[in-house]
Amino acid sequence: MATKTVNVSKPYTWSEKIYLLAIVQGLLITLKHFINGFFLRKHNTIMYPEVRREYSDRFRGAHFISIDRNKTENCTACYLCQTVCPAECITIVAGERESAHNPDGVKKEKQPVKFDIDALRCCFCGFCEEACPKDAIKLSGKYEMAITSREEAKYDLVYLKREVKGRG
Amino acid sequence: MCNNIKIDGEAVEFVQGDTILQAAERAGKGHLIPRYCYHPGLPIAGTCRMCTVEVEKMPKLMTACSTIATDGMVVNTKSERVLKSRAGVMEFLLTNHPLDCPVCDKAGECELQDNNYRYGPVTSSFLEEKRVYSKAATKKLSPNITLNMNRCVHCERCVRFTEEVVKSCDLMMINRGWHKELTLSDEKLGLTSNYQGCLSDICPVGAHTFNDFRFKKRSWFLEQYPSVCDRCSKGCNISVHSENGVVYRFKPHYNEKVNGHWICDEGRLSYHQVMDATRIVKPLLAHEGSLKSTSWELAGAAVNYLITSASKVKVVIGTDATNEEMKYIQASLPDKFGKKFEFSSYCGYGEDKKLDHMLMMKDKTPNSNGASACKLNHLDGDLVGDCDVAILIRYGRSGVPQVKNCKKIIIIGVWTQKEIGSFGTNVEVVLPGLATTEKSGTYINCDGVSQNFSPAIAHLGEGLAVNSIISFFKK
């Protein structure tokens, strides 16, 4: 079947061709922002880092692993976060906790020997937090995650076990 | 006489003496009847009450595992009474189960998990505190097995296994009801059998866990492929559990003619040799007194030079090579280089005999019978010697022969650094091959059963099958 092409674009009118109206409209917008900022002191920017924005409690920032009263991580290396992670950024190696450092007995006999999160791969979807049966892995409110090298983007267990108050 | 019972309205044939559950299994309807204490390799106990079904004209629900099927029986596995009974059993089992699935190694292949998803109640009416065995919360029964008594559902499969199958009577139940507890018959001896890994296989929950696999991997990550165990001449059928080319465990694969449902611990742990860090996985060539890694082409050219310049070459093939490999080597080498070869096989374990009443054999190589079927004579003594070049072909299982009066050795197959070190500086070329789990082929076991297998995992190194290796020896 032969295809029939129809041109639906319209030619410019005379008033559109000289652009005068559009230029005046644009200048009015600039004037509005100038008056708002210079005379009425209404700003859209903030003086970061002296002033900080408040984010919602549900904001998903840098990961952390919650710790119990003995400062032992709640994680039992069940691999559920690694299983559910769509970005495959979590790498866990499990092991047995030494009984000398384990006042909780059988509840915490399994421990993560290694728990690495590659923050560059992470898409901050929060699935790991949802999958965790022990409420161990969580996403904090921390949003300042700028780094100077790729190695720093690899969060290890020592970093993840940092003390976080509330949601950080 | 026609033997028929009806399961959920469908006629099913059975053999005289079958129970309802066995008849259902025979007809491929085993999944309709959940069970804990029943295991096809063990005697019937009828203690868990999970397999109860409704049989017409019988007033109460019957246990499918222990009720003998009779002609004309009408069985219902899905009636409301049955489902209510199953939910009740599940609720009782879960009253004391710790539900520590995140920590438990059985999670993902646990029968309690599976049955609870299918038949369990959503809620529990048990509000009291769960029973906790403080002493046996985690107890090492032996270097191989850890017991977590809190997870136990008292099916007694393990007790029946030690009593009836391996006959070591290591385990027994003490106390009754709420306090029922699994203990060792002799605390000092611990578990004594060589089939301890089977305890963790048959345990429907995570009470028995195999220490070698404990906390290594979650079961749902593992790919399973069937293979044949090459740790002894029995050739037990196994399934190889691996992820990304790394083997994490061997599990038995049912074969009525060879191993039934079981394998020994030695075979179960033999995957460590395949995954050995010192295994040679790159072709090596002797250069200035030491072995340096090289390319296949260079190694092949070196072998070509060694064989063409020699007048007498002795080839020793380990009895861990497959039939196909033995035949190929015997045919292709004379074809390429002429009649200067003398072939023999080498086992290194002496006369084969049974070590116990179950599976273990003295000959720790898989294919001694295959070597005689391929018309290979066993090496006289343990010595190879009086030749220009010796070619030793071996796949990690047979013994290492001694070499005398021969300065040039070519090594092919699965070897570790240590095994090659025994030849000193006489080794000229090392050509890595494929282990049993990585290749396909045929073994003939001690009873004459011929079993062929396919690759279960991909080889991560540069090792090649023997026909590819020989193709580098250009004429």
C-alpha cells in the first residue's frame, strides 16, 4: 500500500514573522523576576551550606545498617537485599560470628563478613530496605554523597555501621 | 486383576503393597500430598500427620504414607476436611518453629516453607512463648553436621536414617511431647557414619546443616546440573550446585541402580579438588629450569618436537579418564606420530573392594572397569620408565605414578602444583584438561553400569577437552 504523506505544519503569520510580540513577552518575564528578587526579596535559591533544605522523612539517601545496644549490626547476612537489588550493587559474604562476641546466641550466629554497596551502581530504589527482614539496611536522609574517587563510592561494613540518629 | 485406586477422581494404577502415597508418586501425583516424616529411602513411620487424606468409607482421615492401597479405593486429597487438617498440622508445627529463615541455610529448599505457603494458616492462635532448647540451640554433632534443635519438627527422618540405612544408630529422641529432643546416642563419639551429609539432605527443615555449606550461599542462587561423582568406582549420581562456574556443593541424585538416594561424605566434599586454588589451569612450558605459562600453540609445538624426536613413548592414562578419552588417545596419537607408543592405565589404589555395606569403594577412581573395556593394561608396579618421553594423563582422581629413567615428561589433565612438583625438573609441558564436572563422557562403575554425563559447570581456566588438546600436536 502506498503511503500518503500530509504536511500538517502551518506557515508563520505576518505578526509571528517579525518576533516583536515574543520579545516584549520575554522582557516582561525578566522584569517580573527582577522586581521579585531585587525589590521584593523573594529568592528561589538558598545560601548552601549555611542554609539547608528540609527533605521529607521518606527521602532515600546514603545507606546505613542499624545496630543494636551492643553496637552489633542487625544484619544476619540473609542475602535478601542482594537478591532483590535491581542494580546488583550489594555484595555480601556471610560467616559465623564468634561466640565470644555474640551475647545474643543463636539469633545472631550468622554475620556479614563483608557487606559492600557500590553507591555508583545504586539507584536508591529502596527495595533492599523493604526486603530486609531484620530492619537492618536502611536509607538515611543523608544526601551529600559527592566523592573524589570511585573507591570512595564503595560503602563497606565499617561505613555502613556508623551511628545514625533517626533517619540521619 | 486390575489394581486401581482413584485419586481426586482420576484412576491410578498401583503395584500390590504400595501405600496411597507411593501409588500417587508412581502416577506423578506426589505433589498433591505433602509430607514430612515420609522419605522414599527410609522405612515408614507415619508420625507427622501431614499426609492425611480422605478415603471413602473410612470414618477418619488416613495417613497416605502408611495406608496400604487396595483395589477400588477412592482418595480425596483436596477436600475441606483434608485442607483443614493440614492447616492444623502446620499451625502446630509453627508454634515452636523459630521462623529464623533469614539465618537458616535451608531457606529456599525447606519443606516447611513450601508447605506453609501452600497449606498453612495465615495466622497463628498461639500467643504463648515459643519453646527454646537453650543447650541444643546450635550444637556441633560432628565436624560435618550442626544441629539446631529449635528448628526441628520431630519427623525422625534422621533417626531412622542412622538406624535403618547406615546402621550406626548415632541419633535418638529423648523425652516426650513438648520436651522431645534429638540427641546423640553417645555424646563422646558423636556421629560416626560416613554418610552424615545425607542427614542435612533428608532433614525437611534446617535442623541439620552441613558445615561445609553452612552460611556459604543461599540455595536460590544455585544452578543444579546432574553429573556423576568421580571419587570412587561406584560412580554415584550427583547434582552439582554452582553459581557462575563456582561449585558450592554436591548433592545426591536418585538412581535406583547405583546409589539410591545417598552419597558418602568423601564424595560430597570432593568438589574441593575441582575448585582447588593450586590446580593448574593454564598451559605451562619448561623454560630455563622452571615452568612458565604459555600459549596452546607453543605448548603444542613443544610436544610435537618432543614426540617426533623420541623413539619410544610411554603413555599412562589414569583410570579417571572417560571411555571416550581413552579410546581417542589410543587412536589419535599413533595416527599422528606412528607406532612408537606404549599405552597403559594407572589406578593407584590396588584391588577394588567394598568398604562398607553401602556405597564406599576402595578404588578411588571412577573408571577402572572402563580402562579394561578400552583394552588398556594396568601399569606394572607404580613405575613408568625406560623410555624417551612419558605422557601422563590424569584427571585429579587416580594416583600419581613414579617416573624413572625418563627425562622428559608431558603432563595432561587435572593436576595441582604439588603433584607436578613430585617430578622435579623433568616436566617439559603441562596441558590442563577438564575435570568430570566440566566435561562429558562415559564411566563404567564397579558393578559394570555404564553411565554417561554432560558438563555441569563451565571451566573457568584455559583447560580444554582432550581432543582439542591433541589437535594442537600438528604432524
